[in-house]
Amino acid sequence: MSSYQEKIIKPKLGVLELAKQLGNVSQACKVMGYSRDSFYRFKELYEMGGEEALQEISRKKPILKNRVADSVERACLEIAVEFPAYGQLRASNELRQQGIIISPGGIRSVWLRNDLETLTKRLKALEAKVVQDGIILSEAQLAALEKQQSVREAHGEIESEHPGYLGSQDTYYVGTIKGIGRIYQQTFVDTYSRVAFARLYTEKTAITAADTLNGTVLPFFEQEQVPLLRILTDRGTEYCGKAENHAYQLYLDIENIDHTRTKASSPQTNGICERFHRTMKQEFYDIAFRKKLYYKLEELQTDVNEWLRQYNEKRPHSGKYCYGKTPMQTFQDAKAIAQSKFIGSIEPLSDSATRQLGAVR
């Protein structure tokens, strides 16, 4: 089943399940935003044909036969990376000279499908190919990357050179469940690959923050043989305190991990975690709490783990170094970069190589 079909079916299944749990059709329809007529129509379709009967036939579905040929689509993607500064009109003219006929609008459609419709996104794709595939940059590519680098420096954008270079950790308040109490989520995201981890607790303390690192995050990095160098957090009491008696600070010292804090009153500087929390709320929590009643924290953690597995291993990501790959695939493709900095000796870079590396960073 495609992700498009799942998005259509899940809310319909949710209202049926919620009505069963509440024993009240009207209340379930009010919560889920459906009419009673719609509920009974979904119920009849589900009883007759299961989930497949709930699939919506929409005129807005893409007509695959109208898409360009695979070879033309590949050419559009290649020119987006080779000449990231080209707009869709110039890219169309360049391809026309190569005998590939596609309109500017057609190129934009291809770029939209592959998350390459803006200059910033095309530059991110180019950067990722440089560090992961070791391609040699042309002068035009170098100029575009160096211009983008100056913009980043002016805006103070967070940079991450490889997996493990910088992790982002934050606390997310999930909500209150009767019989369990208040639920807090400790979130960790590798800022390079966007691989994410989440553990649930009934309290927000330095011990729970350290426990997430010790029980989930560090074992993963050790297994992958990639060192975790630095962690970015906000200035919450679970992360900051007197080093001599603060569990989180002590744990970072023992593991030799540097600690960077966000600017005071500026939570947006930890925006990677904030964006992940929004995604998780929309794609997991908002749906899960409508489909199922949880009585134990472990039950919810099990479903969180399954969603994270899909997020890390199945869901394409548009992060700076992912360019459409999954977070785990990005991590695996780039972990050699991290390992090369700590294993064996590294020969001095030539002037041209130094310039290319500086442009990417």
C-alpha cells in the first residue's frame, strides 16, 4: 500500500476504532471531524471489503503514463546537481541542446517530485554528493557552494561535517494519560544524517536525559564504530547544572562528549529537534492516540520504536545531506567520513582539495 493510500485510510480506520473504544458514534465523529453519515458509509465499506474498500478514488492522483521517461527524469536530476544555479528555463534550454526535449514546467515537476525545486535544495544535494561520493567539483559548482557558504555564515547556520559530529537532544512533552501520568520524550537526532532516537519517561530529569544516551544513543554509535563528538541542547535543568553533581553533565564528561548550549531565549537554535517533534506529532502521536488506548508506558514505547524504525529506515528525508535518501542510508553512506578522521593517518590535502572541502563545509 502506498503512503498516499495510507494517509487516506488511517483516519477512516481511526474513527471506526475510536467509536468502538468509546461506545459512542457521535462522540467519535466529533473528535475525528466526520459526520455520522460518513461514519456509517465507512463502516459499511469496511465490513464489505476491508481496508481496500476505503481507498478513495481521486482525480488528483498522478497519472503515471503522463510522466516523462525515466531517462529524461534522470537527465533533469543530473543537471540539477551539475548546475545547481540554473533555473528551470535555462535547464530546459541546456537539455534541448543535448537532444532532450522537456519544457521548463516539466523540469519543475521533476524537481518538485525529488525535492530539488529551489537553489538551496539543489546545493544541499550537491554537497551531499561531494562528501559521500567524492565527486570532483567544477568551477561553477565551487562558485555556487562558496556563495552559499557566505550566506550560512551570515545567518549562523549549524554545520555538521559527518555522522556523530553533532547530536541534537531535547525534551518533548507528549501529554498526560490516565493511569500513567505525564509523559516526557527524550529526543536525540544526529544533525548530519537525521537518524533519530526517542525514549519515554514519566519525569523530566538529568537522569532520564543521561539514560537516553546511555541506553539507546551511545550503543548505536559504538556498534557503528562512529564516535559521538558533541551534543547541542537547550538550557533546561535536565541538561545544565553544576558539573560536580549533575548526572547529565557527569555522563558527558565520562564519555568525553562536548556540550554546546543554545542561546538564551532562542529555542529555534535547536530547530532540528523542534522540526522532528512536529513531524512525529503529526505522523505518529495524533494518529496513535485516536486509534488505540494505552494503559502502560511500555506499550506506547513499543509503537514509538516501530514508527522510528519506519522513519529511520523507510521514509525518505529532505535533510541537507540526505537529498531524498533515508536517514539510516545517509548515515551508512557517510560514516566512512567520520571514521577516516580517527583511524590511521591522513595525508595533507592539496590546495585544490582544501578549497573544495572548504566550499562544502
